[in-house]
Amino acid sequence: MARLAPKSKTARAAPRLPQTLRLPQALLDELERRHAGMARHMARAVVTLVRWDASTGVPPQRDAIVRACEAGLDLFLATARESRPATQEELRRVAQLGILQARSSQSVEPILAAYRMAARVAWNEILRAWRGHPEATPEAIMLVANYVFAALDQVAAEVTKTYLHAREQHMQRGTRAHARLFHALISDNFDSELELQRQALALNTPLAPTGYVAVVCKLVLGNRDGERGGQALAEVAASLELPRNALVYATDPSTLAVLWPADPVSGVDSARQFLVLLQEEAAQRSGNLRARVRAGIGGYHPGLHGISRSYLEAQQALETGRRLRPDSLVHGHDEVIPHLVLAQNPRLAERFVAHSLGRLMDPKLRNRNQLMETLDAYLASGSVKDAAAALGLHRHTVLYRLDKLKELLGGDLDSPATRLRLQLALDLQKLL
């Protein structure tokens, strides 16, 4: 692999040679005469002998290869005739294949191999043209070899430099195009699904015809969201196996959004399985930081126009779930619908909470917070034993508090209807 060219306006060239060391005029004239034939031979060798496969992409068009070979010969002859470095314009013409390769998202290595092959053909042609010439001394041949390989070094350096620059620009344009596509989907600011499908295909990102469910994720470190959690989760997600039509994008530094291919029957369940894998991988990578994932999943709504609704639901599920069950991994929108409906009418929700919890709402009640905590743990676990384990208390302490709660609430805490009403009231209190 050639060295990268320095950042000066003119790439590194062979030092200017004294007049006595210039290439013989007769050789230069002969090479000028053979110019067209040499370019064809160089191009033929590049096409037939350089290995082009699926990993490196198809070769550039033959005409482009011929033009690059001609430009390489022009560069060699011009610098050899005048004993000078190559100009930036000459190098730019030679390096066009590197730019084309970058724009096609392929490796630069086949292009460098192509120039090495072309230089080998050119060297053989030079030796053939000079065979038997009276000036073809060993010293002169070494001088010609120096010119040939110095020119090849210049070309390789310029090709690499222009390839890297063009590749960076191409990737930036692709990143911006993917971002525009993603934001168009989650904001529903497009008119034609067919046109959006065409844009996606142009980016090699075919969209699922049945639609998507949206997933919004945060990376939690301790008790707060990681400032760069969205970007970190995007790297983790890239290491996992995703469906072909899945779309992953960090909408801001702390948030990762995933559009998961779905249909009316499946989609949400497989998205939940993906989140479990994401959680496991994130926890393993974070080590002692013990990072964890918190996510919201929207419902399924058919078509591309349904994505924005699912995305809004995923955001609502994430925020609501964070306040209701901060330690849970996944919060589905369908699971928090009752809370969202009542929370949209705060006065009605406050009446429901006050009616359901009664005297527990009195701030002057002794041990009020402990009683609320015990009630929440008991309703969530369903047994005295599990509630005591969750609270880190002796079961007799929990039983004593439950007796006090029955006295305050005036009902059977084991009645399904009562448990449902009290659980909803406790959840709404966290949202108000």
C-alpha cells in the first residue's frame, strides 16, 4: 500500500534531476509514438489480470480505465521530458479511478493493484522499445526504472488520498440521506409511500412492505440516562443480528430509535426479544458500570404512514414506564393505555386517586410513605413472602402493615377488583 501524500498542494515527487541525467530523447520520442498502443495494453492487463470480485466490486468501465492509463503515461512522459514534479492537475486526472471507486463504496485496493499492473506493462513496453538502443546502458536503465517507480509512487499516493477524501464525502452524504429518510418516516412528512420506497432503494435500504413497530431506547447508568447512550446503543445494535428491513438511528446523543419490521400478527414479540439481547450485550460491554437499557415499544399500525404513530406511542410508553416501573426493561404502549387515558384528564385522575386511596393520601398520616411502599410491593408481587423479600423486611412486619392498610382502606386487599383499582391509583399518583 502506497504512502499517503503530504498535505501540501503538490504531492511528493522525485527530485529534479540535472540535465545530464534526463532520459534520452530518442527513448522519449519512441514512447510518444507507442503511446496509444501502450495505453490499450495497460488497460487490457488491468481488466483481465487484476482480481475483481464481490468483496471489491465490479471493475470501472473500460473507457475509464483507458483514460486513467493514458493520463498515467502522459504524467510519466511530461515529468520525464521536463525533469520536473507532477502538477496537481496531472495527478488529479490520474487519480479519477480512486474517486469512482470511493463513490461506488468499494475498496481502494483493486485500484492500487490496477496501477501496479499498468506500471508493470509500461515497464515491459519501455524495455522492449529500448532493446538494442546504443544509449541503453545499465546506468540509463536504472535511471528509467527510477522514473517509472517514482511516478507509480506518486500516482498511488494521490489515488489513496483522493479515494479517502471522496469516501469520506460519500459516507457523509449517505449518512445525511439515511437521517432524512428516518426522520421522514417517524414524522410522517412525506406524501407518497412509493416515492419514499424509491428513495430507500437508492440508499440500499429497502423498507418492509407490511410496516413497522417503533422502539425508543435509553441507556441507563445508575439512576440517570447516559449522555451518549444513544450512540453507544447504536454501536451495540450494529453487533447484533437484525432483520433485513430494520432501521436503527440515534435520534439524539442519548436516544436510540429502532424501526422493527412487523405485521398484524408478529413484530412486537420479536422486538422485545431484540431488546433482551441488547440489554445483555450492553451490560456485558459496560462491565462494572452495570449499564442497562430502558425501552418503549409502540403499537403496530399498517403502512409507512403508521410509523409516526407507533413512534409517538413508543415515546409515551418509555416516559410513562420510566415513572411507573423505573427498573423494568420494556414498556409497551398497550400496557400503559389506561394510565395515559386517565392522566390526560388530571382532575378526573386526582379524584380517582383520592377516592381509591382515601386516608392514605393524608400527609399527616404516620408512616404514610412506608405504608404506600408496602401496598405497592404487595400488589406487584401478590404474596406476603415476595413483598417482604422485595422490601427487605420480615414477613411479620409486612403483615402488620397490611392490617393497618386494610383498616385505612376499608376493604379486602385480596379482591381482584380492589387490587386492580388500588394498583391503578398508585400508578396514577406517580404520573400526576
